[in-house]
Amino acid sequence: MPPRAAPRGAASLRGGRGGAARGPIEIGLPSDNSHITTIGVKRPNFGTGGRELPIYVNSFVTTIPEGVIHHYDGFLVISPSEKTLPARLNMDIIKELQTAVAPEIFTPRAVYDGRKNMFAVRELPFGESNSYEFEVALIGARAESANARGPKVYKVRLNKVAEINPEVLKRFIQGEQSHDNTVLTAITALNVVIRMEPTMNYPFNVRSFFTDRETKDIGSGIQLWRGYFQSVRPGIRQMLINIDISTATMYKAGPLLRVCLEFLRRDHPSQMSKQHLHERDFLRLQRFISGIRVTTAVPGAGGRIAQTPRVVKKLTRVSAREEMFTLREGGTMSVAEYFGRVQNRPLQFPDLFCAEVGSGAKIPLELCTIPPGQIMRKQIPAEKTKDVLEFATKRPRERLDSIKNGLDVLAYAQSDYVRQFGMNVSSTGPLRLQARVLKPPTLRYGVGSKQPTIVPNNGSWNMVDKKFYKPTSPIIRWILAVFESQTRFTAQVTNDVMKGFTEGCKEVGIKIEPTKIVRYGTGHTKVRDFLKSIGMECYRETGQPPQLYVIILPESGNDIYTEVKYFGDVEMGVPTQCMKSLKCSRAKPQYFANVSLKVNVKLGGINTIPDPSSVSVLTDPHMPTIVMGADVIHPSPGSDGRPSFTALVGNVDSDTAKYIADSRVQTSRQEMIADLHPMSMHILGMYQRYRQNVERRQGTTSNPKRIIFYRDGVSEGQFKQVLELELPLLKKACADLNMDPKITVIVVGKRHHVRFFPQSERDADKSGNCPAGTVVDREIAHPTEFDFYLQSHGGLLGTSRPAHYSVCFSYPLLYFADALQSLSFALCHVYARSTRSVSIPAPVYYADIVCSRAKNHFDPSDSWDLIGSDDAASVDTNRAMDSLDKFQRGFKPLHHSQKTLMYFSVS
């Protein structure tokens, strides 16, 4: 779309920092791409702002095949029961088909994605029908449920559906071809080609595979394996393979009973019997092992023992001694008796539960074995998160070395599949390119600051000698509630914490008086009743309710925290600030300075604002702007029946520093925000009222002229859905409020594997990462659409991940590359609870927090954690809908007094 004249006061929008308007044609862009269609906005130009920085990117150039690729889609692997088979079993079936059943047809061998797509470099000889059906027999451990009566036979039907001319990819990366289905299918084909060899030989998970070259046992029956991610991605004028290291949680190989004992932290199998195992532990164990593949030794003809693979469905409720089944010839027998008398395998632990497998058979735990290399596709226990992070975290130089070493494992040059498709992967190492480092925004602090403005250094600054831009009203009535024993948290410690907290607030400009209400709760205290009672005590003494509760939590205080947040956010509408006893009891002034950052915004203050001169796009008085952040969070794997939560956050002030939020419940794993219309109405209405009542804008001057809508959490394949399903809801909300702002929709992606590495140590920060503000919009960016990668935060541990920004909608086109990159970078500096820039714009970060906090909108006295299914296999559609309805009815709205405050500023 050609640029239009800049509106009044917006001269700096199209160029860089206040430069002249710039047209869409630049060196590197095709001179005529009017025939190209895109899902998002076409790239108008490339950014030029900032200083140059030479970096490596973990991408490797690859050639595009020359010959036609034959696509066999609608591909079916059919078992006698017509059910969907695991991808690993499908791969084994295809391997047997190509190497043993019909090698003369599959020469050279085709590649297969484990589901429904097969690609071949020559047309398979299927005759005029272009279709053929094969029978493949699998013997032993590879069959899903082979038995002593013989191998299991699968039917495989192939249908040719298309021919792919790789020429479309050459045109696409040159910016001369639309991003259509032919391009998507061609990229899919190349991905299947490079993944075929490793997925045949290693455990795999979609785009990664894992080896046992580097492992770590983290207890609870779990191991970590190092793996390699690989993905073919189009760049500008080149096709790339993005390679990264990855981590998988694996079930520990060996006897299932031993793994169960490790998970429950028990020493002996007798401690797992029904009388010794609490119901909650039983359900935890069942969730952990459901879906796991085990092998069992089954006696066969001639004394042969077959290791039969089976999938655990659930645990029996009674022991092997008590579990009865009906014999074919009549009568009943217990499982323990059957294995002892019929199979001559007396059980050592007959009082333990049995594993019920997919076929319905009940197998004693002691007879099941977990094969090696089995990925655990569930959320890891919370206490293991630290172990996973430690294993997965590598400093930039170490990570880049691991990626280079991974090329030996990937062995593209030795892969028959890669060679026969004519792909040659660069052996010169990772891609080198020139990034740019953007200038950070200037931040403004309040009256009384010795340094009223500051320019962050590598995304960091401090609060020394600075006052908040707008401190909250004086805190006169506040309460200190301590949920620790007085022997551990003594009166002296309490006084020290109170002193540290009040001095921390005063240092940044908050007026606060010492509290006279300090009360101790115990482990048996009913949290909300206790907080209400001391709140009433404050009311009796002052005639007014408390302004703030400061809560001291024990180290294992998650349940208390949940009660506190429900009490403050939903029930009573009083801001709460929690501190862990261990941290605050020995804290230095810096700790309380960080606490004050949260307290100030929770009570209505503003910590800092970007100086108007450095973000004129946001602060132009003629173009008032709302910046929104939207996100959806889904239940963890295996949590069937639980809903997804949505959040929308937006600023209400002209300085884009004060935000409000709205959150809802919706159908589990639904990505698009169903209630975006009423949520947008709420944010827009609050913006309008704040502009009228606080900033004294009248009439239509209180309406926004622009909306910048940052959407988090959607994949590239869902961009079209955002435009078709969510954008109309946002537009309708504006229309219903008689507003007509210009809308820009930007998707912020974090779940990708692109990483930046400085070429020289002198260009790195202290953590070895590229400095905050590093931006790339050329070689690795989209060939035709408006996108860029921005690493907006300074590194701490490991290798920093840049955020990927894709401009999906902007009509008319208001922002060119430099303006949008600088704007996004500036918004990463206004995250209220930190004196560091963050990895994504603050409203998006807030939306993520609001989603996570949504679970605190349910009354903790109800058993919400039990609404979902503990037996994932038993969930059906009706039950899921009933569960969603119950969640929606139980989801309590935010208390009205909290709706205008940044209650979500954590803790």
C-alpha cells in the first residue's frame, strides 16, 4: 500500500527519528510487488536507525531443490481398529514398507512426516489411479500390540495429490511470489526432508530430536536429554535452516515400579499399597504415568518371551490380589492368582495397584518396563523447574558452540534423504549479518529527583536519587500481617521489615506513616477471616478501611498467597503486597526499593514515563494513542477439562505508563479471544473516562485517534484468524463507542528459536549477549511482509531471546520500520515493577501476568483443582462443556475499586 500524507503532528512517524517521510521503495525491496498478496502488511522499507553491530544468527544457508517434488497427501496408516497411531509407530511402518515390503517402488526412498504427508523425488509407480494400498507386518517391539499369535498387519494407502515445483520458493524468497499454499507445502516438504534421518534414529518431538549424548537425572523418575531443533525458514533472498539446542523431559528407563517409587519419593514398594498411599498421591501418580508406553514380557509358543509394547491408561483402584476378571471358560480369578498359577510368575508385590493398558488388560506394576528415550509430554512438577532451567541454560558462546557441534549429529552431508532431494547446507558456519542497536528512550522521573531524566545503559538503570513521576497518595492506613511464627519471625525482625519498607517508600517519594496494626497468623488461621478482622480493626480505629495490606508469607505459602489475592483483588478490593519471610527478613534497601515499585502502581501512582521527546509517536497530543496487549493462556498438558484464560491490557493515560486490565474464561485451548468485544469496550471506556476526569480532555478529544494492538501467543499460521476473528471485534467496540481510531495490529512472537550472538567479545554485554536494542529486519526476516526481530533486554543468564514482531494490519499505513522498532523498544522500558527493560512491550507482559493471575478469581474455598479430569482418558465433550460452564459461573469479576489500578503488578 502506498504511503499517505502524514497527519498533523506526525511528521516523525514515517521516517526515523524525526526524519522526512520515506516512501515504500528502498534498495533490497522489489521494485514492483503490487501483484503479491500477503496475510500481513507488506514491508514498506527497512530500518536504518541505530549503530551497526556484526552478529551471528543460528541459521544456515541451504539450497533449494531443482527437481519436481511429488506430494502424497491424504496419507493413511490404517490399523484394524481404524484408530490414530503414534507418530513413532507410523515411522516404523513406513520404514518397513520402504526397506522390506516394497523397496523396488521406493527407490530412492521417500520422506514422511509421521502423520499424513509423504514426499518423493520421483513419481511412485502407482499407475493411472495414482493410488496404491500396501500391507505391512510389524513383529515384536515395534508393533503397537503384537502378541504371540503372530505379527500385526497394517494397511497403508497412498494417494498422489500434487506436484511441487521448487521454483515457487526461489520466487518467494526474491519477493516475487505470494505466500500461498504452494509455498507453504514446498517449505513443509523441505522440513520433512531434513528431519527424516534423525527422526528415524532418535526420539523426536515435532521439530526437535533428542540424543542420550548429554543427559541429566533430576529425580522423580525424570531425565533430561539434550536435543536439536531444526526448521527450514525463508529469508530475504535465501533459504535458511534455523538450528538450536533444545531440551526434553524423558521418563527414566527401567522398571515402572522403580520409577513410581522415585516419583512418590518412597523407599520400598510396600509404601505404595492402598493403605499407605493417600488419595492425592494416588491421583498424582496416575496423572504422571497415564499415557506412558511400557513393555511387558509375554510368554509365547515354544517358550519364546515377547516384549510387548503397551500404553498405560490408568491405575486400578484395588491391588493385583483384589482385582478380579472373568475367565473365558467361566469363573473369576484375581490378577495376582492368574500370573502365579497360569503364567507361573508369582508376584513379589501382590498388594500393589495394577496398570490398566489401552487394551483393557490389567498388568502388575512390577512386570512393566519403561523403554529408553520416551518423551514425557506433560507439565513437569513445579519443584523440578529449576533443574530444567539449569540444564537448558547456556551462555551465548557455549550455545553457539553446541549448535555448531550439532551439525555433526545432523550430518546433512551424509543424509541420503538430503542428498537425493538436492539440498546442500552451508558448511561455512552460522549466518553472519549486520544488526543495528537502537538508541534507548529517555525516561522521566518526578519532582525532587536529582536526576529527573535518565537514558538506560544496556536496558538497565537504577532508582538512586530519583522520585516517582507520580507518587501515590500518602499511605496512612496500612496493615502488616505476618503468616509466620513469632519464634522464627520475631518482633525485632518485624520492626526491621516495617522500617525497611517505610524507608524504601519514602526514598522514592511516597509519603507513608508507620502502621500500628501488626498481627500474626498461624498455619491454622482462616486467611480471609483473619484479614477481614484486622481490616475491621483498622476501620474502628480510623473510621476508614485500610489502604494496603502488606503480607509476610512463609516459604511454602502458595495456598495463603492464593487466598490473599482473592481477598484483595476480588472480595474486598484492597491492594495487597506479599513478601517472602526469608527474603524480607534479611533484605537490603534495594529489596524494599523494588517492593515500592509495585506498591506505587497498585495504589494508583506512576513510577516513570518515557520522555515525550523520545516517543513522539505515542505522546503526540494531536494523535492520542492507546497501546493494548492481548494474550491467551492454556491449561498445562494433560489438564483436560480446564479452561483457557484471556487478558486484555491497555493504557488510560497520555504517557502510556498507567494500564488497566480485563480477563475472562473461555473454551479450553481456544486461541482466539472470544470476548474481545466487551473487553475492548471496557478498556476504551476507561481510557475515555480517565482522559475526561483526570487529564481534563473534553468531547471527542478524549477519544483515541490510534490503537496499537500487540497480540501475544499466536503462531504464524494463526495470523489470518486474528485478522478475521479478533480485529472485527475490536473495530465493533470502537464503533459502538462512536470512536474511529486508526488500528495497527502487531503479533509478538516469543516461541521461536532465532538467537543473536555477537561476533566479537568486545560487542557483547557482561552476560555475553548482544546489547539491549539489537534489531534485525533483513536477511532472516520475511521476504515480503513487515516484520523484525528485536532483543530489547540486557542479558542475565543464558542466551537472550529476541522477540519477533509481525505487523499484521495497519490501514492506513501509519508506521514505517524505524518508527515502529523504536516505539516497540520504548514500550519495553515502561514495565512498572522493574528498572530494567523487558523482553516484550510492557502491555503484552502485563497481559501475560493477568492471564496467569486469572486463577485467583475463583473462590479458593471451592475445589477448583478437581474440576478437571484426573483421568485424561475419561474426558468427553459433554463433560468438558459442563466443566467450562462451571468455571465461567465460578469466575468472579475484579472488585470495582481495583479496576482502575495496576493490581497485576505481581506479588
